[in-house]
Amino acid sequence: MLDRAQPVALLLVAILHFFPDDTGPQQLVAQLRDALPAGSYLVLTHATGDGQSQDVVEAAETYRRTTARFQLRSRREVLEFFDDCTLVEPGLVLLPGWEQDRQRRRTTTEDRLAVYAGVGRIW
């Protein structure tokens, strides 16, 4: 049982890119976020075309037309999901930016993963 007076974490991992703009994803997240007690966390990841080659963006568009509603969003657009939250370091970054030992990370194609990740604290 959850104690609604105690902080919790809302995990929206690899889901929001399946909610195109016409489904009102910002409002859905705001409604969930507003229901959480102070001190809770919002954790989310989201696919993006930022920094990706055109063929990656085109593949995502093809996927969207053929199998499921799918929408890439820019960093600015993903950041809007964190309205009224304080981002935890390192902020909203491409997924490799959340590695424990960022100093050891090599610059590879893995550094360009097409997924943003962030954790926000709800006050």
C-alpha cells in the first residue's frame, strides 16, 4: 500500500513518445505529477531526433506510419514535461549522460543515443 502522504517516484520510461501531441501528453503528465505528494520524483525517458542523422529520423517517421503512433520530441519539448519540477543533476540529457562514471565514458555512437533522460523533484 502506498502512503499518499509520502514521496513516491513516477516512472514514465520509454512511453511518452507513443503519445502524439494530439493526445495531450503534456496535460496527462501534469495531471499525474499534480497528484503526487511533495518530495516525489518524476523519471522519464523520451526518444528524440536531436543530433541524429536524417536516416534515423526518417526510420522513426516510417515506424510511426506503419506500426504505432510515435512522436520524436526535441529537448525543449521533453523539458516541458518537467514543468513545476526541479531537475536532478545532470538534468535532461541524452541517456549516456546518466552513467555513474561520466569521466570514463568514451565518445562513441553510444553518446548519440536518441533518447533523453531526466529526473525531476516535485515540490
